[in-house]
Amino acid sequence: MRSDKATQGVAGDSGAMTTDLTPAHPRCEYLTNPLGIDIARPRLSWTLDATRRGRRQSAYHILVASRAALIPAGRPDLWDSGKVASARSAHIAYGGPALGSGQRCWWAVRVWDEDDDVSASSALAWWEMGLLHADDWRGAWIGLDGDAHDDGALGGDGGEPDAPGDGLAPSPYLRATFTVARPVARARLYATACGLYEARLNGRRVGDAHLTPGWTDYDKRIQYQTCDVTDLLRAGENVVGAILGTGWYSGHVGFGQQRGHYGTRPQLLLQLRIEYDDGTSATIVSDSSWRGAAGPILSSDLLMGETYDARRELAGWDAPGYDDARWGLVSVVGRDGTRLVADRAVPVRVTQELAAQSIARVDADTQIVDLGQNIAGWARLRICGAGGTCVRLRFAEMLDTDGRLYTDNLRDARATDVYVLRGKDEEVFEPHFTFHGFRYVEVTGYPGDLAPDAVAGRVVESDAPPAGLFECSDELVNTLQRNIVWGQRGNFLSIPTDCPQRDERLGWLGDAQIFARTACANRDVAAFFTKWLADVADAQSPAGAYPDIAPLLALRGIDLSRGAPAWGDAGVIVPWTLYQVYGDTRILEEHYAGMARWLAYIGAANPDHLWRAGRGNDFGDWLALDGDDPANAFGSTTPKDLLATAYYAHDARLLARMARILGRTEDAGRYEALFRAIKAAFVAAYVSPDGGVAGETQTGYVLALHMDLLPDALRTAAAERLVALIAGKGWHLTTGFVGVGYLLPVLTEAGYADVAYRLLLNETYPSWGYSIKHGATTIWERWDGWTADKGFEDPGMNSFNHYSLGSVGEWFHRYVAGIDTDPDRPGFAHIVIRPHPGGGLTHARATYDSIRGRIESAWRIDGNAFTLGVTIPANTSATVYVPTREGGEVIEGDAPARLADGVTALAIEGGHTVLTVQSGTYEFRSAVGDDDRAE
Ligand code: BGC
């Protein structure tokens, strides 16, 4: 629909603006002003600011232009959406002509409100296309052959650092010079590596991303990054360069001391495009004209650490005027057909710096720094001393009983950085191509006592914007929430890893699926997971099996290509979660065929609908505590075929819903029937007539209840049995990775919020509180990672930074504070606010920056007085459940809620007053009974 008003607003805004409803936070493909994307029809989103209640968008108008000035001038040369009558504010696909490589697109949007009054224009935003076609890349992959050339810069007489001993070669330094003779309008650096790269231009680091290009299956898809380097160029001679590291490509990854998963030597592919003011352009590419040398990085490896000899620094190598006569020629490798794709995720960055909390000397040569927080990242060392002095940094999550570093649980990850001093002034060292999981830094060989700022912790993570906050009146719960967030920050690093410290750091699908919704509540992980789902798709087997890990690796002794139940199912559950949280239907479309193949793969091997055959590594309810069977090392007695069949049913039901959403009606019917058939088989095989679930484990009941696998008439009995099992353990949980995420939600839905709180607030073993009482600053891999009785668990598998058992975080947001999306109107288009006060908490508060703007739910109990503050973003609505004593009335502001502006409906339901409210901020008050259980 077009209207005359359409062309005036964004064009002139002058006088046309009549509403205070304002589009804000314009984003493209989940990112603010993304540089170098390769999505043909990028999707645009915005939120809406408003000062009054009940504000709605009735129409939008998007302008897209090739130059910024064309937008205010009202002359969009790429796309003019016209005035579109629609409430949509998220995922609106660019509708103009096909875009070319490197094309910059400026855009703005304005909206009309519920009275058809037009808004001001949003701030100008942009996106820029990357290199869209394989033949846009004109350079070659380059590296250094053999032992990297040594330019002979080593001077001094100091001792040699410890030999790395892994056959890891020094990092290549690569450089090329070029001349800029005319004024530059803009310049872009496109770069990637097989391995890791740090690009340099005229003595400066390019961009602030680390560990680029990130981890993908380099045999299938390699990401490149795009940087605006206009300001780094200068007239005359210029130098572009890069340092390479082994990274996931050729260094150690995973267990089994394996390296070289994709290749043996790192290589660089780079392209610098310069556009001059006069309309001409130049392209500098990586090719045989480059020169290379080995420098100070003697070895670098994600698991092993980095050895850096500052005496070998190539001072000035990346700046004009350097004499590279002693550098060698680079080796050149032609490009194969491997796809180069634009990086669509958030970059890995240093996001925070932690100061030493304490420093202890453990012997004459060794001091230990405690950062007070278990993190992923590295340490920055400041030091003065004689040239050749060798300082060693080792990293650990824990100390042993003697106060020394506990590194047994790192297995084969050496996690050691070595720095050899150059010997003048203060020297500052940070490694380039490694990261560690640690709280403690052991420093050996440091001359004298460490100054308080000699060692700082550098927190490194995929820099996903903060999205949600949760806090309440209970400090234990607040600590748990903090630990969950730190667990996420320590493990969302290019991919969702299991742990950041030992020789593993793999993208385990089981961990990711159980934690995905919690992750979304804490951070905006849409771009991060969208990228990782491409890794999952890349790893799907020809037969249809999703893997256990993505990117998939061939690790010695274990085939991880046939996804185990609850692991492979991430291929279905994570896209569904993104759809729920962000309303993203494209992610469903992109992965629909793969999901269908996964279901067909399970179905083909299991015609009777019980998932018995083809369960790959069949991890079961990993690290549960319900078994006493010493033969079952990981303590789960949940029957593995039951667990598998539950997930199979869950997948079928989710796929049926996705098929409906995508308009695939026939498929939807087929998957609905499949779900019913699996459910019937499940009931026949595992459910007794009195509501018993085979295996009698907490996880068995939790799965059956959560995944709707019980006859309605037996749900109450099954929930009672679940509670009895918990009571039988002295009110403790026994769930492993699989059951833990659904445990408190299931209890709450079944009317046992009191039991859920009891588990949450436990401080005795096993519980979240137990780890906190014993100093946890992250989520432990195992409930029994450390116990007072046994000390450390088997170091063969005992990480102190694994997020899976932190999947309880979802419950804080969705149930305690009670912020949820209406599953039928996902992406928080319609919001459900349903707090579940309990556990003696006197207040709880969550905020969530949804794709439609900020949502808030904050409740407080004072005696019998209950207050609920709610904020609902403009252009959305909510159903709000206010706990109310029987016969009580809800007040909003000074008057009965039913009379309040923005409140449009009211019902009484199960101890709640249920209100339908329009956007805005409200404060509801009610009287509640003495019993603090909401249900
Ligand atoms: C990982 C887990 C993973 C599991 C498979 C472990 O070694 O650390 O997080 O899910 O193996 O069960």
C-alpha cells in the first residue's frame, strides 16, 4: 500500500512529524551497521520508542540509497518500500535490485502510529556488501614454506626459551608495500586465513577482532572479515601485512593430542581495495610479490599457548621505511573451490580487563596471581628486566591444597605462555593466537615481586551484546546468575564450546541445545547462533545424521559424526529457539530440509518409533547422579532408549510446528501424525498405568512431562512421582546435562514452584549452591567437580567452566521474573509476564532487550502486598499474570487495573488476575496470601 504521505517523511521530516512514536536501534541481520555481508536480501529491524502507553505501528516506510545524502533528500536510488501497512518491525527483507560486491547501502525508516500519524525518521543506518562472488577474490593464499625464514634479527646473548616441543613452527610475518598517490575516498581490507591472522597496516593493527577468521569447517566454508581502513592509509609508501597463527586450522584442537586437522601450515588470503577521490581504484592482493619472515612468535597454539621472544621482534616491519631485503619469498597456493563467506557473527574481542585480586609467592621463583574470576582469555604482562630473561605464565582454574596451580584437569592442554625479554624500558606482552580458561596465573622467572598491575586478566569472548539482566533478593541466586553469565562468556568464543581450558573446546551440540534459551536471555546471540547453525549444517552426514560436535572433527578413537540423542537434536532445537526468541523464520527455512533429513534418518532405523538403533555415541543423561552402578561411570540410569525416543518425539512435534509456520501444510500433518505415533509407542514402552516412567529417574519424568509424552490423565500422577523422587533424595536433584534444563520449568508448570525453589536454594550436595559455597565463579561441568569428601573428581573430565548445568538460567527469566514470548507470536511480538514468586524471595527483577525493545518485569513482596512493575515495548502487547488473593483486586497506579489506560482485558485464573495490556510502563499492586507459593 502506498500513500502520498509516503514520500515526505524521511525526505524532509520537517513538519511532517506528528507522533512521538520513534523508530530506534536500526539493525541489519541482527547487527548494527554491518560491514561486509553476503546475504542477498538483508533483513532490517528496528525498535520503537514511545512516551505514552498503547503505542502501535500501523505502517512503515523504508528508504535505501547508495549515498547518505539521498535519504534526507527523499531520493532513495536503491529501494523505496512505499508506505506499507504493517505492524512488522523485524526481519523486513530488502526489496530493491540485486546488490553488488562492496556496495554500501544507507537506509532509514519512519513509521505511522495507531492514528496514522507519521514519525520522525530513524537515525541513518547502513550495511555494506562484502565480496559476493568467488572471482571477486583476485589474490592467492600465501604462507611460508618449511621453517619460517629467520631474518636474523636475534641479537643479545640471553638463554633460549623452553622449546615448545610440538613441532609447531614460528608464526609467519608477511608484508607487501604499495604506493598511494592520490587522495583516498575509501578503502576496505578483506582478509581471511587458513589458521589465524592479525592484519596490520602502516604500523597499526587492523580492527579489534581477535582469533580471526574464527572456526568453521575450513574444508567447506571459510569466513572472511571486512575492515574499513580508509583512515590507516597515507600518501606515499604504505605497508600491509599480517601475522599468522595455527589456530583451529593447523594447531591442536580437541583431545588426543591431535593437530593439523585441516592443514599443516597457516596461509593468508587478503585483498585491499582502495577507491580514490577521482573515481579510480586499486586492489592490492596477497600474491607472490609478498615477502615473509619468522619473527618473535616462536610458536602459538590454542591449547598449548604462545612462546614469544621479544629479542626477535622485527621492529617497524609493518610500517613504511623498513628494509625487508633479508626476508624471503612467500609460498603461493592456488585457491580451491572452498567457499569464502562473509563473517556474519559478532567478533571475538577483548571485552573486559580484570585486575589481580591477590598475589602469592609460592617459592623463590614462582608467584600466583588470583583474578578472582574464572574466565576465558589471556593475561597481559608488564615487565622490566634484562634482555633474555625468560618468564613463564601458566594458567589454571583451581589451586591445589598447597596453594599451587591445579592443572591436572587441563589434560593435554599445556596452556603456557613464555615471554623472553627484549631488555629495554617497560615491556608489555599479550599473546596473539591462543586463549586459556583460568582464574589463576602462575608467573615463573619474574624479576622481583609482581606489582599489582603486572598481570591483568583479559576477558576474550564473542562480543554478543548484553540482552538480559536478572537479580533478586537472594545473594546465592544472584551469584548463580553471575556464574551462568560468566560460563556463557567463557564459552561463546567463535563457537559455543563445552569448556575453554582443557584439550577439548569443541562445539558439543548437547550442551548448546540445553543452554540455548538461557544464552538468549543473557546476551543477544542471534548472529552468533546463526553462524554456528551453518557449522551444524556443514557437519550433517549424507545419511542425515547431525553430529555430536560442530564444526565436526575426526578425533582419534571416536566417531562424532552420528549425533547422539539430545546432541544431534540441537539441529532442530536451536533453530526453533531462535525462532521463538527472535521471530526468525528465515532460520527455519534455511534449516528445514536438514531437519527433515535428520528425522528421516532416525525414522529409517526405527520403524516402530522407539529410537533404539542409530544412537551414535549415546551419551544419555550425561553426568547425572541417579545411578549407584559403579559400571556406569557417568551415573545416569535414565534408560537411553527412553531419553532418545523422547527427543525423537520432541523433534517431530517441533518440525510439525515449523512446517505449519512455513506453510508446508502436508508436512505438518505428517509430522503431527509422527509425533502421535512416537508418543503412543513411548507410552506403551515406558509409562505404567499409574503414571510411572521407566527407570524411575528425575530426568525420565522431566522429559516425559516437558515433551508431552504422557496421557493427560497421568500427568498429575507423574509429577507427584517426580516430586517423590526428589524428596527421596532429601530434596536434591540428580539430573545430568539433559534433564537439568527442564527440571525447574517442569516442576513449576506442574504446580510445584515450591519444590523448584527448594532445589534452587539448596546449598548441600548436589546443588548449584554447593559449588557456590565452595567458591565457584562459573558453572562446573559436574555436580561433584569438587566435594568436601572426595576433593577433585577424576581429572580426566573435570572442567570448572562448562555452561550446561547453568541451563537453569532460563527459569530465572521465564519463571521467577516471568518474562516470556507468546509461542504463537514469537520474537516477543506478544509478551507473557508471569512471575512465580516463592522461595522466600522478597523481590526479583529482570530486563530483556528483545528484538522489539526493552521488556521489564520487577516484583516485590512486602507482607501481603505484592507489587509488579512491568514495561512492555511500543508496538507489542502482553498478557500479565498478577498473583492475587481470592476476591482481591489489582490496582494500577491509583485506580483499579480494569480502569487503567492500556489495560484491555481482565480475567481471574488460578490465583492470578490476568490482564491484557498494551505497551507502556505499569505498576500493579495486589494482596496475596500468607503462603508465598504462587500456585
Ligand atoms: C564434553 C561435554 C560433551 C560430552 C559428550 C564431554 O567431554 O566436555 O560437554 O557434551 O563430552 O557427552
